Amino acid sequence: MIYQFRKLALSGEKVLGEKHRIMKKSFNTEMYVDGKKLPLNNFVQETIGNIMAGFCKSLKGLDMAPELIEVRIKRVEKPTDVDAHLYP
């Protein structure tokens, strides 16, 4: 790994550091908790985006991958037992 790092540095290519990785970014992901935007690095943005896009692809009624996914999660006052297969 050190050899590759030095080779890139000598070639003039952009080098961030030995522990940094270049990745292809496909999603711009934002997360808000109680109205406060949380900082997400590129890896976390990509991970959340891929998880949600994959989840959406498995749902019935979607013919293609969505351009925009919005999810709102609100804690209920008192948790209750429900049938997991019924729609609320």
C-alpha cells in the first residue's frame, strides 16, 4: 500500500493520504433529527442512499428507481403491538 501511495504521489495525481479512499458518489443524502441537520461524510451519505434505494426497489408498486426518497420517522408516545403485515 505504501508503494502505491508513493507511486501516485510521484505521478502528480491527487493524493489524500494512505487511509483515504476515492469512491464514486451517486447520492446526495441529508439527515435531520429534531430539525437539526446532521453532518454526514460521503461514505455515510452513499451507504444510506444505497440502503434506501435498495429497500424501495423491493417494494411493490415501484417500476423504476426513484429520483428522490423522503422518509419521516416519528417516535410514538406509547409503543403497541401490531400485525407486521397489515398497512396502517
